[in-house]
Amino acid sequence: MKHSIALAAITAALALTSPAFAGTGAPTPASRQAQVQHRSTQPQTQAVEGLYRRAQQKLVDLHLYSGAVDGQRSDAFVRSLEQFQRAHNIRATGRLNSETRAALGI
């Protein structure tokens, strides 16, 4: 009996504080709604593409990459990164991690 009363009290408290838990679909006052701000991922994509372009150019200069310097993560670019990483005793992941960026000087 005590457990059912406690469970009812918890359910009521959740219903008062969060309509999502209550399942009633009651609207939440605007002042209590979470303010979600969406930001574009485009600047991050441009930053990554710029980083890839710099890495591609460094690999071209080292005669390890002959593909397009376009900021795209192609198979040829990944293979070139792996080759560079092996030559510099870096774990060959094909990822442009911090150790690889430092070795490339970017």
C-alpha cells in the first residue's frame, strides 16, 4: 500500500513538472520551454575542408598524394595519410588527428 501511494505521488510530481512524462500532451508554458538554438554545421564543414586542403597540399609537396586538392576525404587522400603516418611512426589510421597534423606542420 505504501509503495502504491509513493508511486502515485511520484507520478503526480512528474506530471506537474514534465508533460513528456505525464503522457497528457499538455502544453508547457512558453517561459518553461527549453530554448533550443540550432546552428549551421556549414562553418565546421568549411573548416574541415580547409584543413583537408592544407593536408592535401602538404602531401602533394611531399610527393605522397597526386589527387585533387579539393578538401574532400577521398580514398586516395586516406591512403596518402596512412602512408605518411607509417613513414613518421604514427599509427596509420588515415585520420587527420592531432599527431598527424603536427607532423604535417598544419
